[in-house]
Amino acid sequence: MAPSEGMSVRDVAVRLGVPAATLRTWERRYGLAPSGRSAGGHRRYSEEDVGRLAVVARLVADGMSPQLAVAAVRADPHVSPMGLGRAQEQISGELVSVLLAAAARGDTAAIRRHVSRAVTQRGVARAWDEVLVPLLQAVGERWRDPAFGIAGEHLTTEIVMTTLHGATARAEQRTRGSADGEVLLACAEEEQHSLPVAALEAALAEAGTASRSLGGRVPLPAMVDELVRSRPKVAFVWASMRRPDPSLLLSLQESALSPVLVLIGGPGWAKVTPPEPRGGVVFEPVADLPSAVERIVVAVRSWQGALVDDEI
């Protein structure tokens, strides 16, 4: 069969793990028919057809009736993985599609279940890159849609935040012996998007490194006060907004009472040149969550190793 002819019922059944008889039933009862035919007149499914079927299968496996699952897919063209744009390039689209459909209908239980499962099965770092970031991007692009609305965006982000905090709490046993004052996490002043910081906190906890998060929209005086009070070995500052105040970094450098590695993450820092190292305060940009976790863990372990050597 040439690729242009599409996929047979049997091929789709194998790919989705759904019996061919079930696919035929969905076609007969709900009109989920393949969009093409082979030269010989046999039914052939396109990739878009398979994407819709995959979403229906996921919804049915999640407890929804086939009739309602098909209705959800038909009511929202974005539900198809083929309509996810950039997200499709990063993950299998079905999971994000299911989450978007759940958010559109206000199904908090389904969102919570799938997000929690992704974090548990993949780990925080992978779940963040493969599922949560594409989901949040898609949600952010759809809040103006009356069928989705601001409520759908807030609902989704709140569940993601709660799940990340739960992952941090569950990993607490791994961080025993690691003082949370060694790593300080914060958002730049007026930065409202604190989910990346929550993801970093959870991923660090999974890696056995405790941290202290100040959350979003941290006033500069408060950040400086905490830097002086706790004297962390590593500080991370997130900024997604354009052009965060560069004086923030200078203030941290001038106020630090001990050497500290300051990592800056997020697109907001793209056009900001960090200060040159001075007084043991060093600035480094980090590109993504895995690299931030790795850099922090290495820095903390290096400092702990040096401390042990000094005691010996």
C-alpha cells in the first residue's frame, strides 16, 4: 500500500490498540468514517483521521461514552492532534488533545488525573517538556475562544501548579540531608508566570536537591533581603516578560555577602547582558529545565564536596 493511500482499518487498529470491530462500530454508529478510499475502493484513514480516533480512544479509556467522546471531537476542531501546531512537534498530540478537551468541558478530575499520571510516569522534567509546556502554550493561545475562555486557562494552570507542588512534597524524602537554603528560586519583579519555577523546584526535589521558592512577582527588596539572610550557594531568577529590569542582577551582585552562582532562565533575559563576575557572584544563563536542574545539582554537590574536604 502506498503511503498516499492512507491506512487500512487493520493498520489503524494495531496502531491505536483498538479492535478493528470497534472502529467499524464507531463508523457505523457515530459516523467516524475514514476520509479516503484506495484505488480498489477500500476504506483508508488519513493521519488526521487517525488523530481524531486516537483522541476518541483516549477519552473512552478515560471513562467517557463513545457517543460523548465523538461529540467532543466534532465540537472542537482543535481537539485533533493535527491541529496542535507547535505542540505536535514536541509530543504525541493525543494527551494534550485530551487535556484540552477536558479543560473545555471543565472536567477537573480528568485534567488532574492525566497531568498527575504524566508527572509520575515521566518524571517532572520530561513531563514538563513533553506535556505541560505544549499544553500551557495551547491553552494560552485559546483563552480568547468563547468555548474555552479565561476560566479554562486558569483551571488548567491551577491544576498544573497543584500537581507540581504535590510532586515536590512527595519527593521530600529524597531531599533529606540537603538544606533548602542552599538554593533560592524566584521570579523577576512583576513576573506573573511562576509555573516554571514550580517545575524547577519539583524537578530538583526529584533529583535529591532541596530548594526554597519565593514564587512569582517577587519585589526586588524582598529578593535582596532573602539573598542576604539565607546566603544561598545558587540562586535562580526566572523572567518570561520582555526586558526585565537589569538592575535586579546588579542589586543581587552588590548585596550578596558570600559567593553565589546566579542562574537566569526564561526568554525575558534574551537581550539582557548579565554583569561580569565580581565578589564571587557569577551569572550564567540556562536554556531549559533539564539544564537548570543539572547545573544546580552539580553546583550544590561541588560545594558540599568542598565543605567535606575542609572539615577533613
